[in-house]
Amino acid sequence: MSDALSAIPAAVHRNLSDKLYEKRKNAALDLENAVKALITSGDHDKISKVINLLIKDFAKSPQANHRKGGLIGLAAVTVGLSSEAAQYLEQIVPPVIRAFFDQDSRVRYYACEALYNIAKVVRGEFIFFFNDIFDALCKLSADSDANVQSAAHLLDRLVKDIVTESDQFSIEEFIPLLKERMNVLNPYVRQFLVGWITVLDSVPDIDMLGFLPDFLDGLFNMLSDSSHEIRQQADSALSEFLQEIKNSPSVDYGRMAEILVQRASSPDEFTRLTAITWINEFVKLGGDQLVRYYADILGAILPCISDKEEKIRVVARETNEELRSIHVEPSDGFDVGAILSVARRQLSSDHEATRIEALNWISTLLNKHRTEVLCFLNDIFDTLLKALSDSSDDVVLLVLEVHAGVAKDPQYFRQLIVFLVHNFRADNSLLERRGAIIVRRLCVLLDAERVYRELSTILEGEDNLDFASTMVQALNLILLTSPELAKLRNLLKGSLVSREGKELFVALYASWCHSPMAIISLCLLAQAYQHASVVIQSLVEEDINVKFLVQLDKLIRLLETPIFTYLRLQLLEPGRYTWLLKTLYGLLMLLPQQSAAFKILRTRLKTVPTYSFSGGGQISRASSGVPFSQYIHHREDGGAEDNNINNSHQGINFAARLQQFENVQNQHRGQTRNKVNYSYNTSSSSASKEVRRSEEQQQQQHHKPPPSSTSLSVADNNRPPSISSRKAPGQLQL
């Protein structure tokens, strides 16, 4: 130590710790000259002792001025050493770096100044301490003292210059340091980090792109920073990397895809837009490399299709179409089950556009990978059925397309129709709101006759008679009104002359029996007018209820539509279509006279001519005011039925059909009576108990014996007469 003191003049030793900067500066200059003299003499041992003296007596001193003097002294020694400084860096640099964390801001400031001067001298040799210096600069960039921040920025720029021109810099050792700090929220630190990323990426010999997955998430995190400047810097860095990706032949898309998928659901709009833009480019560029990530990517795209920001929606839709157009096979790693799982989850989205695209994916997979999709059918079938209750008509139509695609196989066709009927039974509102659109669309996508035959077969054995009746009425209305079923109606019109029409008529008849009005409508459509008239005659009092009259009202109004034009034209030949007239008059007799339907039908019947127009151009007298009863004695010609209802026509046994209808209607009547009796017995039992309780109270009050069994109870007086005691139609009650 005495050697060191002899090398440093006493005045220099004293002035290095002076509180005045000028004195410390002059002392440093004197120290620099002294070191140069030692270099000239080759006394390296004494130089080392001088450095140790500066560290022990100054840099580690509890006195702030001493520490300041020690820092400026170490810098002066380095300058004096010049080209010889490299061998002493392990002594000089560590105490300077430790001073970066000093409690005194002025000491931290002089530490930056000292290290700046040291770095200027040693340049490339400085890289050996880069990691420690980077860590210190990262912290100083957020220093509370503005002067320290300014000094740190100057030092930072110098270090960047040194790194960019050095061939000893190790990017592999630097990346862990960078990754460790990328999630720091301090805006100054973020600026510092983005600055280093940008600088290093500009160096041709440094492959920052290869390490992008390590700090990509941190850059995306900065896009939502409150500082516009930081967001701009992060976006600029990301844009540069994306351009490099486009131009690079080898990129690790997989690791980055995972990050982008997560960022696509960010609450920050700018982050979502940037993430979905990157995903869009990845799908275009990555191709087969992204196959195993397709499900994750789809899970990020579908919600963005309904994003509130239009730019995001546009990019998401473009990406979705691009992804769907890629041709890959399960053998390439394409996971059909994972894609279906994502689509199924997105069917629960609150946004219609997302649900629609999810269904489009299921439909696409069904067309491209039908076998694989059918393997996972049980996983998505219930969800697809629930989607039939969706509030959007477009969604329901797409669901039906998917169902129709599945139902191309016979075993799945029946399963679909069975599940559909089950859903209608379980949810009455579904039948009311969606019944028509579901049935009509299925008839377009699948064969209408096949659909109606299957529905009829299922409803024929339906135990819930009320539901069967409601369902048949709905199907009948769809049959009579839907343009999609015009071919089916034409087939039924030929029921009495063609085998195909007859078979369809018989197939539908079995379930249509659940509704009298549906049967009558079916007969009018099939031109089985005599049977329609007989069905009307078979109706009893119990059948003519409010529901029946509502259905009858609908039928009367339908008779005035273009669908029944042929029927109205047949009224021009009353002599030939006598049973048609009798049927219409029968319907008229069932209607209340003050109803609108009664007036409509009566007006139509008034237009029936009294002359029959024959095919040969001859006009013959048909009625001339003769009552309708005379019409029914005319024999029908053409395609009409024989007067004998027991005869078969074109293989249709109408007598058997009538018996079938009456059997089903008797079941309905029996069920109705049971409901009425149950309701009546419940109310009657309650009334009887109440009356007995009242009588007992009266007897207790008057001490009277209970009435004899032969006396008529109040309950009996209140009870309605039995069925046997009611008068029959046309009879008087005696």
C-alpha cells in the first residue's frame, strides 16, 4: 500500500475526496499522468496496487465524496493505461458496476460517467462484462433521478455501439436476460428493452429472429401499454420481425402460434388486431408446419369473427377462409376431433357470426373427412340438436344442413328424425317457433317424401296423443302451404290414379288420423272427396271443439289460395264432383254461422253454377235451383271415387282407412274423457267433503240426528246428471 501511496502524490490523494468536482477532476488528471508514467516504466505491480487503493480507500468508503473520487480515479487509471487497460478490467469494472446501486444519486451518476470513459478506452474488451452492465443499465433506465437516467442513456448508446461492432457478443447468453425482463411494467424499462431488441435485430450477424419466440409475448404485452410511444415502438419492432418472417426460409411457427393464439383474446383491441394479423400471415406462410396447431388457431379466429372492431372482423374472416381452404389429411397430423371440439364450443357463443362459422367448419369437415367426423358424432350430436332452438334463423338453417349431411346414411337419417320428434315433444315452443323452418329445410336438403314418411311412421306409434295431434296438424299445414313441398302435393293429387301417390297417401294417413282436420285436408289434396265426406259424417259431438274449429277456419282460408285452385275449378262441374260439394257443405254445417270462415265458404258455394260445363263444349242443366240433396244421387266420373265406400280404388281400402281413423279418434276421445273425469272427481270430492263438514257442524249445533241414507244429500243435488240421464239429441227430458 505504501508503494501505491508513493505513486500518488499526497495532494492528489487528498483532492480525490474533495467535495468540489473541479478539485476531484484535477486530481484525476494528475492520477492519469502518474499511471502513464508507471506504464512507461513497466511497473505493473504498482499499477495494480494503485487500483486496489482506489477501491479500498475510495470506492468502498462510507463517505459519498470519497466514493465519487474513487470512481473518477478508476476511470482516470483506465485512460492512463490506454491499450494496457484490458488486463486490469477485472479489478476496475466490478466496483464501478456496484456503484450503480449506490443510495446516493450523485454517486450513481458518476458511476455512469466513469463506466462511459472506461468503455470508450477498452471498447470490445468491455463485452466480457456485458451481462452485468446490461442488468445495471436496465435498472438505471428507471432511476428516480433524471440526471442519472440521462447519464445511463448516454452509456447505453455507447454500449450498443460496442456490441454491434463486436464479434464476441453472445446472443445465446443475452436472450435469457432479455426474456427475464420482458414482463416488467415500468415504461422506462420497456423502452430500454425494445431499444435493445431493435438494435440487435439490425445487426446482420445476430439472428434475433431465431430467438423471437422467447420474447414475442413480451412485445405483444407492450402493445397495450398506456404510453403511446411504447406501443408505437413495440408495434414497429413487431412489424419488422413480421417482414423478416415473410422473407425467411426457416421459421419456428409453432412456438409463436401458441403465443399469438393467447394474445388474440386480449382485452386490448390493438393487441387483438396485431395478433390476428400475425396469425393470418402465419396461416398463409406456415402451411403444413401449423397443422398440429390448427385447432388452437381456429379457437382464436372464431371469436374474432364477431369482434366489435371491424378491422379485426375482416382479418379474422380472411384467416378463417384461408385456413379452411388448406388441404390436409389426418395422416398429416390433422386432428379432426380437436377441430370439431372447438367448433362445438363456439356453438355456445353469444355471437351469431361465430356460431355460423363454427357450423360451416363442421359442414366442411363432414364433406372432406366424413368417416372421421362420424366417429366423433356422439360428441357433437346433442349440441347440434340444441342449436335447432337457436334464436337465429341462419344458424338453424346451417344446423339443418349439417344434420342433413349426416343423415345421408340411412342409419343416421332415422336417428335424426327420432331425435327431432323427441325435441319437439320435449319443447313445445321449438315446434311453434322452428317447426316449419326445420321441416321445410329438411325436405329441401333430404327427400321430402322420405322425411314425411319417416315422420308419419314415428308419429303413428306416438304415445303422447296430444303431442301427436299437434305435430300432425303442424306437418299438415306445412304440407299444404310450403313451396318446397309442391312436388309432394302433386304426388298426393294423383293418389287415386298412381301407385306412388297411393302409397304416400296410405303412409301419411296412419299418423294423420290423430287430427280429423288433417285427414280431411289430406283427402281434399288427394281428391278422395267421398272419403272426406264420410270422415266428416263420422265426427261426433266431442270432436267439435275449439281446436277443431280453429283448424277448420285455417282450412277454409287455405281453400281460397292458389294451392287449391284445382279444387275450385272442379266446382264448375258439380254433376261430376258431387262428393266434393257434399264435403264442402259438410264443412259449412260444422262452422258457426257468424264466423268469418262460414261466410267465406258459403260465398264460394254460392258461385257453384247451376249448369255443368262438359268437355265437349255442351252446357247441360245441373240444378236449376234444385236442392243440393239431388246432387248426391249423381254418380262421379273421371278420377272420382265410387259411391260404395266399401270398395277399393287403386288399391286403397277406404273402409279400412275409415276404421283406422275411428280407432285412433276413439283413443283420443277416451283420453279426453279420462282427463275430464279425473278433473270432475277431484272437484266433486272436494265439494262433498266441504258439504259433509258443514252438515256435521249444523247437527252439533242443533243436536239433530244425521239425515237418513234415503234422503237426498246436498252433494247429490249439486252433482251433474250422469251420462245415461242426459237427453239424446232430439229427445225431451221427462
